[in-house]
Amino acid sequence: MPEQIIRTNPLTLNASPNNPVSFDVTYNTANPSDPTLIGIGFRLHFNSQELDFTNLTNILPAPIPLGPQEQLETAQTDDGDPSTNSFVLYSWTDISSQWPGADKTYPVTLYTANFTALPAFDGTNINFTRSATASGYTFDAQPLQINLLTDTPPTISDITNQTTNEDTATAAIPFTIGDDQTPVADLQVTFTSSNTTLVPAANIALGGSGSDRNLTVTPAANQAGSSDITVTVTDGSNQATSDTFTLTVNPVNDLPTITDITNQTTAQNTATAAIPFTIGDVETPVADLQVAVTSDNSTLVPNTNIALGGAGSDRTLTVTPADNQSGTANITVTVTDADGGIATDTFALTVGTPNQPPTADADTVQGTQNTPVTIPVATLLDGDTDPENDPLSITAVSNPQNGTVELQNGNVIFTPTADFIGNGTFDYSLSDGINPPVTGNVTVEITAPTPAGITVTPDKGLTTSESGTTDTFTVKLDTQPTADVTIPVVSSNTAEGTVAPESLVFTSANWDTAQTVTVTGVADNTVDGDQAYTIELQAATSTDANYSGKDATDVQVTNTNIDVAPPAGITVAPTTGLTTDEAGKTATFTVKLDTQPTADVTIPVVSSNTAEGTVAPESLVFTSANWDTAQTVTVTGVADGIVDANQAYTIELQAATSTDANYSGKDATDVSVTNTNIDVAPPAGITVAPTTGLTTDEAGKTATFTVKLDTQPTADVTIPVVSSNTAEGTVAPESLVFTSANWDTAQTVTVTGVADNTVDGDQAYTIELQAATSTDANYSGKDATDVSVTNTNVDVAGITVAPTTGLTTDEFGKTATFTVKLDSQPTADVTIPVVSSNTAEGTAAPASLVFTSANWDTAQTVTVTGVADGIVDANQAYTIQLQAATSTDTNYSGQDATDVSVTNTNVDVPIDVGPSAGITVSPTTGLTTSESGTTATFTVKLDSQPTANVTIPVVSSNTAEGTASPASLVFTAANWNTAQTVTVTGVADNTVDGDQAYTIELQPAVSTDANYKGKNATDVQVTNTNTDTNTLPPPDEIDTLQGGEGADTFVLTGTPLTKPSIPSPTDFTEDQPNQLFGTDNDDVIIGSSGDETLLGFKGNDFLNGEGGGDQLFGGVDNDTLVGSSSDELLYGNKNSDLVFGGGGLDTLYGGQDDDTLTGESGSDLILGDKGNDVLYGVTDLGYTLISDFTPNQDVIQLTGSADNYRLTDAPAGTGVGTGIIRIDDQGNQQYIGVIEGVLMSQTSLTTSNFFQFV
């Protein structure tokens, strides 16, 4: 028999006195075949000495047909438990299937029972008995056991000992709390400190929430030591648990303190007052604190000029700036305690410069003849300045010129001399209150008085208009009057313009301030054109005789006319509200002109929709006689045979035609009319043609059908057009819209076949004309007939292979390829095996091809590789077989593609012995390169196949003549017999060295193949053709420079030494013909045009040979010798001489000491002899021969840089030596010198002990 089961959830629980006790009451049925709950009644038995019943809470959703009967009755004994003395009678019935959950699953909670444990609670049971059960069911229940919960104390986690520094709070110290009976939120947490001096209780802060708590401890200020902190947790029954930890606070030296000293200022040479400040320290007595002061500007404030004062915590310092110094110094005060702690404060001391006197600015003022000039003191001070911005004042005036001056009540009054015109002057004393006064000067420009007059600006060209626009002019006096001046202002025509103000008053104060007069245009409502009028400035009135009766210039004004004739117009009445109907009802309106035309006016009258209404007459004609007589237009309704509701249309009064410009093109207001509908609507419908027999194909063939409405809709009708299978066919357009205008016009729908790349036969599909949408109720939801279409299949299963013939491989492993793809999309994977008909000749990869519905049309590549058979068997034909495809797609299953024909080329030859290891180089001789960079090539290959890579280094024996590329050659078992090319490139050395032979060395091979390891190939002989040349044009001049003893400088390029000008001759004698002798003093000896001998003897002599072949001897001391254009001998002799050869073939001899010699034009021999001489060679037309260059002693001086020159062998005929060639910016080359006896290999342009560049 099935059961009705009552249970509690949970079946056991714990409780404590004075606390609530709650549990759920659940219901179940043990008859799965009939889970319907009919109803149940039961009693809940309890001990009223242990528990106090509170209530039962409904769990099932309302309404509950039979709620719990919360009824306490005397205990019955049918539960078999004598301890229970009360019960709650409880019943529940399921009516109308009020059940939680759609499937009415079991068990289900009916109620929550709520009790309170009494103070005497020590554990009890709750039992259930039935009061009523469903017919055919038994009752089953199980008691609830409620145990006494023993109250346990709360818990707290252990807190480890903590350490912090003096004046430093701890981080948040975490701990956890809990209690089995009391919620953690209700637990009380308190703190105590064993050392409240170190840690006051108020300095312990609690944080966290729930069971996770923390505390932060802040030691008292400047305290160190330890304190035991006890944390106590108390629960609801006042049971407490504590945990104690020790907080150790480490002592920390507190830095001393110093109060802030503000920035200070003092004057130059002035000490500051005593500047106070306060110091202190927690640990060190103030008397033991060390105070030091430093200055960062010892020039302004030496440290010794700072004096400390005060005692205890109250200290002072006094700063005395250095004498006559100004500027700013940063003064730093440092306080140090006994533990080395330091506190500093820095302030700025600014020492000012001595107060400077002011500067007086020269002033100029204007005055009038015979009139005192009053000058405010402030005006004179306005341009005066003071470096320190001290307040300035004028203390006296003096030294007047052309007048008198006095200082009076803040003004300076200058009275010019009677009738004086011109500039008067006076001085004033300017004082800053500190320095002695300085003098300022004032110029007073006295001019004749200006005659009385009145200035009017402007006095013509003003315009106003009848719309009230304004214009203005100004008036002022030319001179200051002695009494008020009144000028009346009057308009000559107030019908055209008015004026404000009507009078102007000028006083002695405002006489030169321009007063504005405003003129306003007046409207006369007459078309009278622009009108001129005048603003009259009438004679002035004043007791000043100069202005009394003075008449100013009147002002001319034009008032612009704005009046116009009334506009032409057309009056139409009425323009709205007219109705006609489809039975021919009429309506009328009238038309007339607003003004008399100058010619006939014709107005066309047209209906906007003659299908709704017509008009008569079709035009109106107005003349100058009938223009204001209204003409009637009649509108007649027209029947259209369409149920189209009432239709609005317009009677258009089109643009008038007339030779009267005012009416030509004038467009009157159109008239709105409504034509009342009287037609009855036929039934709505949609015609589709044809609806069957349409065909498309996968090649994109199209088919069409048409759609139209059967009746005119009252609103737009939209018909969606959809293909039932877009993989077979698509439709365009995707919707059709019919309006009240096009409803009966057939619209065409085009259906286009779609290719699916699948061999699937002809496929039927439908073009669906879905339900119409419209606000016209007759067509809303109207569903037209769908159209049947067949899409013809064009796909054919097949396999494309390309190419199928002409492929070749060889026995060296040469490969060939072909591709394979499907002709149509398969419905399942297609696998094609790929097999070689003779794997001894060639292999194929991959071994099979797989095509899917995704990659069917992507060509897949098959690679065929030739195989060596080691047989001399000629070329062999073989086949790559594409075997029958496998697939569950019946179109491709068994499909056999075309096989591919291949020929494997034979490479075997009959030999008796394998080739020996060797390296072939070709050619090995006869290669040429050149210094212009031309190249030559040779090739290298191995004679036999190596077993490992062979590397051959390639090196040039002389990279100054040629380089080789690549730097090494690598041969493998695959490329051993392929010749590799080496390229040799000539290198320019900028030296005339002839053709140079060099070698490209193929160094010993590197390989793990013993046959090639160390194998040395034949080297290659190369000649680098010389392109340098010294066969330059012969020079016009060749100077020979011989430095002699000493460190000489040979100057080959640059600016030639300037020949000195010839002074007047002083001493010479003609005792002997053609011999000129000087004295022992400083002589100037000038020769003649003949051949002469000039001797300077002692002294600093100047000898000039002039013409002829002369001999010049300088003698002792510093002489200057200047040759002529002939061939001469110039001998400087002792001391430092300056020798110029002039023209001709000269011999210059410096003699002893440091001489300077220049040959100038001609091929000269220049001998420096002893001393450190400077020898100038040829500069432009030839070159210089240096015959005794001593390396590391002499130096050759060139202009520019080494890039402007190159060295070469000495030219032919000059013997062994080094040539110097100059290269200009265009690349032109010129010999400039030859160093005899020095080989080119012994020097370089970059060697500083040979060449000097300037």
C-alpha cells in the first residue's frame, strides 16, 4: 500500500536555551504511479516544558486551500512518548493542482516550524501522528531529535609578538575570531595594554569584519620600550577568550628641531639686527646642541661675519655683509644633537646696493604769448625715474630764461616775458629724499595766441533716410573763451530731418572737447525722391567779444526717400474649402487684380488632375478697364471609376503674361479643391503569371514572371519575394511595392539559377510570394500564388590532370611536376592513389590525393623524382598512374583519371675506373684587370664527386692591385661538377707604377673527404694594367730648391711671397763703373739697367738690381735683395735675409742663418745654405725640384689637404725621386714638385714629418 510520508529537515539538530529552533516539514508519497497529492492531516507533538511554539510559516505558494491549523491542544498519548504534552494540529490539501513545479516532483516542503528553546531546555524530541490520510495510503513519520548544545567559549587565533620603531605605528596585525553559538558579528573585541605610557589603550585601533579582524598599534610620541597587548573576545553568554602578544618599540634618535627663519634684507655695509630662532631636541638637552652657520656666498657674507647669540632654546644670529658688497647669500643654520642627528634651516639674505640718485627727464611744454603757463608738478615728474622707486618731489625752481618761474601749490608757473615768442627755459631740483637733488630742465615753447573760431566736422556729405536713420557731425571751439559760448542748432526743413541737441554750450573748461550733433531723417509718406536740407549753426551768443556773433559753417544733409507705389498683386477668393464630386458637382472662385495694369494681363487656369476635376474658363484676361472686376472660375468634378476615396487636387493660376513689367510673371495663389469619391471598390486580389513551368540552370540562366494588383489600393502594398532554396535559385527584386498609381502595372520578378558545383540532377524549388503588408485592410495579409521553378543541373563529375605528357626526370634526381583537381564538387571525400609504373626509374609524391567538398577545385601538385639505376640503359619511359578514385559519392567512385607519361634521362656511362680527385681551374693565366676597376673571371670545379663538402679559400696576393670575389668556394656532392665563377677586380693605387703582376691563390682545400682534404688547385696569374701617368705637359719653369743645413721649409703651393716696394736710394758710390757699394749702415742700393754688382756690406740693406744681369751681395745683417728680369746671382750672406729672384734664370743663395728665398718667374736655383730657411718654388707654370730633402728635418708646405694631391714616381729624366701632383676640383692634374733621392715608398702624404698642409 502506498504511503504518505512526513519528515523534518534536518532529522536532528542542536539548540541551546533561550535561542530559536526552526526546521522544515516535508511531504512525500511512495506511489510513483500516482503522485497526485490529495491531502493529509497530522499532529506535531512537543514538550512545552522544553520548547515554546512560535508559528508555522507557509512554504507553498498562495493560495493554500487549507492552511495550517496552528492549534495547541492537550497532549495525546498516541505518539507513544510521555514527555510530549502538547501538539500542533496540521493539515494540507492540494486543490486545483496548486503545486510547486510543473512536474510536481517529490519531496516538497510544506511549512517551516518555529519554536524557542526555554531556559530549562536540555534536549527533547518532536513526534508526528496522523489525523487524516488519503484513501488507500498509509502514514509514515520519523521523530526529530533536538540535542542540547553546550555553550563553548569564543576562539581567537594566536598573534605573534610585534616590533616597531619609536613614533611609528605597526602595520595592520591580522587575527581571526569565532564562536559556535554567537554570530561573529555579535562578538565583542576589547584591548588592554600593560604599559599605557608606551601604548595608551586609545592608540589601539580595531579593523576588519566578520571573523577576519586586525588591529593597528600606535606608540605614544617619543616613547620606547615594550608592552603586553591583550586582545579579548567575548560572546553572547559572556564567555571570553584572550590572546596576549608583546609589542617592542625600538628607540630611535629624534632629530633636533629649528624654527623657520624668514628671508632677510639689509642695506650695503649694514649689519642685520639680531635674527631670532628656536632650537630643541627630545633626547639631547638644548645646552648640548651644537649650532653652526654657513654662507654659500663668502664674497658677500664670509662665515666669520656671522655671529651667534642667545642661550638655551632661544638663539639669535647677526650677519654683517662684507664692505661695499651687494647681492644675495643663502645662510644655512645647522643644529646637531648628541647622536649626530641634524636639522637645518636656510634663509636668503639680500644686501642692497647704495641708494642711487634719481634721473630727471628733459621736459617740453607749450604756452601762449603774454599768458602764464601753469605746469602741474606731477606732469614734470611723469618722465623722471629713480632706481629704487623712491618717491620723488620738486624742491625748487631756478634759472628762468625769457620769463620768470615760481613753485606754487603743487604747480610750476612760468610767466613769459611780455610779447615774447620763442623758447623759454628753467631748471628744477629733483629729490628722492635721500640723495642730493639733481637738476632737471624744462623748455617752454611760447607761440602766438590762436584766433577765435568754430570747427565743424564734417560740414557736408551727411545722409539720413525717411526710415529714421541718423548721421552725426561734431563742433568745438578753436580757442578757450573767457565766457560761455552758446550756438543754436536748427534744421532748415524739419519735414526732412530734425536735430539734437538744439543748442551747444562751450565753457572755458570744455571748449576744445568736440560735441556731437545727431541728425535724424523724417518720413513724409510721399514719393518725392531724395531731399537736400541744411543744419544751420546760427550765430553764437557770448559775453566773450571774440565769440559773440561768431557764425559757424552750416552742415549739408540729404534725406533719402523710401516711399514707393503700392505693389501689383492678384486677389483670389476663396483659395481653400472648395468641393466637387464624381457626379459632376461644381464649385467656383473669383479673381481680380489689385492695381490697374498698363497693358492686358492674361492668367492661365489649369487643373492639376483633370481625372478629378476640370476648370472653365481656361484663362482670364484683365485690362486697364476691368482690372478691379472679379472674374469667376467654375470647377467641375470628374468620375474616375476608381474606389480611391476623396481626392485632393489644385486649380493652378499660372504665371501671368503681360507687357506690364509689374504683372509679367506674377503668380497668383492656387485654389485647393476636393473631389468626393462615389465609386464602390471591387474585391482586392493579386495576379501572378505564370505560376508554373519556369526553368533556370546552374550556368545562371534566368526566368521571369509578373505580378500586379487587381484593384487600386488605398495605401502602398508590399509583397516580399523569397526563394525557397537560394542554393538553387535567387530572386530579384526581393520585394514588390504597389501604390495607388502603379497598382495595375505588372512588375517583373527575375529568377536566376545558382551553380552548386554538385552533380545533383535537376532541382525543383519555389519562389514564394509571401503575405502582403499594407495599411489597406483589403490587401493586408493577402497571400499571392507561389511560382514553381526547376533549376537544371549542369555539373559533370570528372578529374583534370595537367600536363599528362612531356615530363622528364633524370638519374641525378631531377624532378618534374603535374597537377590534379576535380571538375565538380563531390558530396563526400574523393581519394585518388598515385603510383609509379617503375619505381626503379622514378617515384611519385604524395602517394595519394584527397579532395573534399572544400578543396575540390584547388589543384594539388604531384612531384615525380628520377631514380639512378647505375645501368647504362638509355632514356627510360615510365608512367605515373592515377588509379581509380574511391568515394561514397557515386559520381566519383571508380572515376579513373588520365595517367601521366614521364621519361627518365640516363646519365650512366661505361667506365673502368672512377675519376680521381682533382680541381679544374680555367683559365690560369692571361687574365688582366686595370686600375680603372675592370674585371676578369675564371671558373673552378671538382673533377669527381666528393663524399663531403669541399671549401677552397680564394685570396689575392696583392689587394692593392686586385681583389677576388667570392672569398671562398664551396662544392657539395650535388654541385661538384658545376663550374663556379671567381671575379677579379682591378684596384687603383694612384701611382705611376706600370703594369703589375699579381696572383689569385686557390689555397689548400678544406674537407673531411680525404681525397680532397689539402688538395691545392693551380693559382691564377693576373696583370693589373696601370692607368696612372706622369707624362703631363712639360712645365714652363723648373726651380731647383736646395735647403742646405738646417730644418728648411719648401713652399710649393699657396700665395707667392709679396715682393716689397722699392724705397728711395740712400748710399752708393760710382767710383768704379757698374759697382754699387753701401756703407756699414742700413743702405738702399738701386742698380740701373746694365750688368752691375751691388754690395750692401754691414747693416740691414735693401738691394734692387733693376735691369741687367746683376750680382747682389747683402753682406752682414738682415738684408733684402730684389733681382730683376735678367739672369742674376743674389747672395744674402749672414743673418736672416729676404731674397727675391725676379725674372730670368737666377741663382739665390741664402747664406748663413734663417733666410727666405723666392725665385719668382724663370727656372731658378735656390740654395738655402745654413740655417732654417724658407724656400718658395714655382706656383703656377712649372714645378719645383727639391734636391736635398732631409726626412724628419725638412718639411714640404702645401695648401689644402692630402685629398688634393697624389704621389708618383719622379718623371723621366729627373732621376730617382718622388713626384708630387696637384688635383683640382675638376680632376685636372699638374706636376708641382719632385723630391730627389726620396723614393715614393719612403713617404706618404699623410706623414707629418714630410708634408705640412695650410
